[in-house]
Amino acid sequence: MEGEAAHHLGRVLRAARGQVYELSDGNRVWLARVEEVRRDRIGFSLVEELPVYPPALQTTLLLSIVKFDAFEFALEKATELGVSAIVPLTAGRSEKALLSAAPKRAERWKKILLEASQQSRRLRIPELAGLAKPEAAFSSNAIGLKILLSERHEARSLRSILEGNSAASLAASTALAIGPEGGWTDAELDCARKHGFCEASLGRLILRTETAVIAALASLNYALWRQES
């Protein structure tokens, strides 16, 4: 291991000979023992290969920009729950000051995705797309199952939508769109429906964006696990 990762492990975490860590090259994960510690280089010996489980779902999360502490919490949990890609949305009701500052946070967000991937023993880091308007994301998303969380009373429950799809359909490709505080605008809802998104409800209570991310992705994972078991 060399460069910044080695410097962090050696100087910040104080790695020492004999300590054991998990290492991944993006394809496999190994348990490895530290054999050598230098300033910007750490040598390991591989002990044993560890089992890894690629995400069963191929989910693209279309996530509206909200206050950065909540948005970054959502990024972390979405990664742990197996999303494949994340598209930050500049929704109509997102705060304008947040939208202006968002591009400067990209590197921080990538670091969050990396650390969450390491923590959850993921082989691959979720792809982080550039900022996009909802209309553009909805129209360019050539995904099979398309779900947009909605606060409208007529929206079907997310559970009923998931139960109406086969395991193969759920495991293929899914797009999940989650709005900002204040919800989607009428124009955004119309655009989503036009491009094949079905409105889904998580219940009568109004959830924060980061809570909705966890609840919806956990429901997707559970629905697939239940159909496959």
C-alpha cells in the first residue's frame, strides 16, 4: 500500500507489524498482516481470502439536495444498503444556497462513499454522478422499475408496488427518486409520471429525506430477499 492510504494507515491509525487488516483490490477481499511500515508505504502478507457478497440490487438513487449533514448521512447509509449509483438532484424546492455550494462538496461526498464502502466490505464504490435537474434525470434514466417517493394520498404503498414485481425484475435495475424537504413540485411529478415512474408512499407520516432513503432501500432489499428465499 502506498500514497495517501498508506500515510493515513501508518501515521494516523499507527499501524504496526503484526496487525491484521482487510484489503480489497475491487475484485476480492483478503485478510492481510502488516509486515513492514514506512513513511508512505506499508507491506502486507496475505493471510486468507474473505467471502464477499455483491449487491443483489442494481439501484440508482436519485437524491434531492437537502441540508448537507442530512444529505451526507443519506449517502453513507445508501452505500451500506447497496446502491450502485447516486445522482444528486437540484430539485425545485431544494434550498438555493445549498445548490450553489453543492459542487464544492463533490470530493467530500466521494470520500464518504469510499469509507462507507470499506466499512460495509463492498467491492465497488457507488458511482457519484454530477448534479442534475430532476427532469433531466427522469428522462435519461433507462431503468426497468422506476419508483418516486410521494406524499400524495393517492400514491400506492411501496410495499404493494414491490410485491407486484418479480424477483428478477427487482434484481435487474431500479431507479428510486426521493424529493427534498417540501416535496416535489407539480411539474416534477408530471415529468416523473411521463417517463414511467410510479408514485410510492412510505405511509402517512412525513419522513425526512435521509429517513426515507433508509426505509425505501431497506424495503427494496427485503422484498428481493423474501422472493428469493
